[in-house]
Amino acid sequence: MIAVELEAERIVVLGQAVPGVAVADLAVGMEADVVPGVLHEDAQTTWTTWHWRPTGVMG
């Protein structure tokens, strides 16, 4: 989980990191981008969510 402060809105939003990002890849104060992600899928449905990707990290 990553906590991201939305400065203009003055709130903190929690979300999952993109797959492949480890705790060691994160630091307090770094910027992150929100990207689409898949929470779960089966044969009929894909449930989507958002993921946080630290700026400059591919994933």
C-alpha cells in the first residue's frame, strides 16, 4: 500500500503500488502517478482499480 498526499485537495489517498514495486523502491516525499490496474478478473468480468507508480518507475 502507498499513501499519496494530494496537495491541492489536502487529502491522503491509499492505493496499491504497481506490480513489481517493493517497499525498498519507495521513499517518503517521492512523487507518484496514478495508473489503471486490474484488481481481479474471471471469464466474464474484469474489476478495475488504480495503482500508484512512483514517478520514473516503469511498471
